Amino acid sequence: MTQIVEITEAASYRIKEMIENNGEEGSFLRVAVKGGGCSGLTYGMGFEKEQGQDDDLYQQHDLQILIAKDDAGILNGTVIDYKQSLMGGGFTIDNPNAIASCGCGTSFRTATKKGTPENC
């Protein structure tokens, strides 16, 4: 199965730290798209204990990644990285399908999916 989302080595290292620190061993990483944000869609990441029937399962860097079939087209080609700087660190998401985003950095829209914008 073709990878929908690429998780960089730096991001996978940080995600594994979070799994260990939060007692989430054995959990899946959920990468998702939700309605909302200034531009209409927002990204979501979290941990889940079970795979749903509408989820596809991917593996990278010893991580088990769940992506809902409905989100796959929107996320296809997305790269998730983790950047560390003197001011702290955070995940970055580069989605080639996003045609517009807002200043908050997590809200976007695609040519085919606009979502429902909210105030940031």
C-alpha cells in the first residue's frame, strides 16, 4: 500500500517520546483532517487504541499510523516533520493539496474540499 503521509525521522522520534511519556504504548498514531479553522479544515494527530473499519493502516519508523479512508485524498503526499529551535519545537505539516492556509498554520483548504471556516 502506498504511503499517504510521510513522517520524517525527527517527527517519528518525537512521536515515540510522546507515546512513552503518555503511557500510550501499543497505540496507533491517528493523522486526521477535521472541519474548522480560519480556512475551513484543520489537521489532527492523536493516539488511539483500536483501528476502525474505515481506517487504513500504514507503518513508518516502527509507528503504526491510522488514516481514515475519507481523509486519504486530502492528506496524500503530506510530510509531517518536527523542528526544534531555541524558541522550542513543534510539528510542521507540508500538504501539497492545500491551496490556501491562514496565519495560525494549522488551517487550510484544498481545491476540492473547503470545510466550514471558523474564527481562529
